[in-house]
Amino acid sequence: MRALLIAAALFAAGPALAQAPASSAVLADAAPTSVARAIVDGAAWRCDGASCTATGGANQPATRACRRVVGRFGAVSSFSYKGVALTAEQIAACNA
């Protein structure tokens, strides 16, 4: 009986342990950005050279999140927000 209760508790905790999809961006300028860390719409962005990653963030379209990140860090060559990757056309619009 005890094993059954432990198994049930672990099964119920599974979704709580799952992590949200990560957000990432690759800056178009290969030179390191002068801003290495920033909070953008609740997402904690960290950049290491031209590669940036984030956790958290507001529920919003990836295109809007991209525009906000570009405004803070500069143009991007790739972008994904909470598991949604932007197309080349969307990235061009984001950088405009």
C-alpha cells in the first residue's frame, strides 16, 4: 500500500517537475552585447557572446517577444520563444 501511495505522489508531481520550453536568440552581430543580462517582459535573458537564452516570461506571441528582445539587445538571426521558433520572414520583420 505504501508503494502505491508513493507511486501516486510521483505520478501527480510529474507535470509540476516539467519545465517550460526555453526561449533563445542568436544575435546578428557576433560581437558580444554590452548588456549581458536583462529582464524583458518577465523573461530573464542571459547572453554569452551572441547566444542568448531565457527562462520565464509573459504569455505573448513570439513575434512580440522578438521585437522586445531586439529593442534591448539588437538584431537577431534566429529566435524562439517558449518553444515557438520564428521563420526567416518573421525574423526580418522583427529586426525592421
